[in-house]
Amino acid sequence: DIVFQLIDVSEPFTTQDKRIAGMAMDFYKGIVIGLNKWDLIESDEKASARIEREIKEADPFLNFVPFITISALTRKRVVKVLELLDQVAIERKRRIPTSELNDLISAEVSRMPPPIVMGKRSKILYVTQEQADPPIFIFFCKGAKYVPRSYKRFLSNVIRRRYGFIGVPFKMVFRERKTCELQ
């Protein structure tokens, strides 16, 4: 349930690399990216952060994915890969209590409500985590079809900022609930 994607750091992040990472996310698999052949890179401490930043800037969908530099030749940090994979496995199984999740989401929604789309504003009534491994969050709304992709991304970032889910793509489902009026 976790993909360890090995990238040759001496070559640029390719379209095929993006496609593989995208497929892992489409199937809601945990993902860790290993930057291999680190022994060929200068021993600059900032090089790892720079390469990771360049990849994430080019492909923002990888923002929550952890990177690790390794060298198969010198065995540098190879053992740490297993520790990181274990951490992602734990993150995949994380369960958030409904009350805690609702407190977080309602505070953020009141601070920044959903935008008006086609003259209507959706209203998020409550949210629950339907399952873990992979995590699925169900948002019950009035006007669920009016929640734009940008606002869904905002809610996803809110959850990640509070709970992490490092290396774990999660599904967010917006369901219609007919219990209150649209604003």
C-alpha cells in the first residue's frame, strides 16, 4: 500500500516519474520518493532541499510527499528508508475523531467560507472520516456541487496542516445533505 519511487538524482525528474507518482496518488497509495545516487552530488547540505523544492514547485501535487536521499552504492541512508516507509504506514492508518475534525473544519469555514458559485454558496454541515488506510473524509453539505476545486484544496491543506498525513493521499467526498437553506 506504499510506493517507494526511486529517482536517479543525476537526471531530471521526468514525465514518466510524474506519471508513476500520479498513479500512486490516483490509487491512494502512500508514497515516498528516494533520490538515489546521492554519492554523485556535492556534499552540499542545501542540495537536497533545493532538489526537493524544484520537484515540488514543478509538480505541486507532490507537496505532502517525503523525499529521502540515498546511495545504493555506498548504502547511505538505505536503512532510514524503512523507517520512513513505516512512518507513512502509520500515517495511512491515522484516525481523526469526528468531533475534533468538525471543530477544525467549522473554525476554518467560519474564518473563510466557501466562495459563491453560480449565485449560490455551499454550506458544509459536518465532516467525518469514513475510513483509514487509505483515509476517506466525507463532507456533508448543502449545495455540495457548488464547492469549487480550489476550496476543496484549501480544506485538504487545513487537514494536512493539523494532522500531517505525510506521504498519504486521501480522498475527500462531498455529499449533498438537505437539512438547511443555501445562503
